Amino acid sequence: MKKVILSVVAASLVAVSASATDLYKPCVACHGAKAEKKGLGKSEIIAGWDVAKIVESLKGYKAGTLNKYGMGGVMKGQVAKLNDAQIEELAKYINTLK
């Protein structure tokens, strides 16, 4: 029974990781594979940002209330399709990129 439970937990962790990686794919073009680049040469480097800061920023862009470095329109389009759970998952993933 323990082996079955551990297998299910391990499979769930892999699924979450793959999902977070998929959520980050559209970000790579501007921010780099490890979030090491300034988005379009304008934004801050986001690698290792605090999860709360990332969530707040992404939600601000989604709501249209944030326009850092003139990137509000671009970022709003990028995050418009994400729900709150996906934003949280993406933020946790970006936080691991250092």
C-alpha cells in the first residue's frame, strides 16, 4: 500500500513540474530559459523573485493595473489566459530559477 501511495505522490509531483514548465514556455522568448534576461531588454530580471512579488505582478498585469517599463499591454496579453492557481504555480516555478 505504501508503494502505491508513494507512486501516486511521485507522479503528481512530476505532473505539477511539467505543468509549471509548460506555463513558463511562453515566457522564455522574452525572459530566457532561466528567467535570466530583461524582458524585451526593458524589465527587471525575474529569476529568483519572491513568489508573492511574482503573483502580485502577474495579477496586476492581468487586471491591467500594472504597467512597469511600459510592458503592461504585452504582459496583460500573456497572463490573460491564466487562472489564479496557474499564476501561483508559475510564480513558484519562476522563484526556483536562479
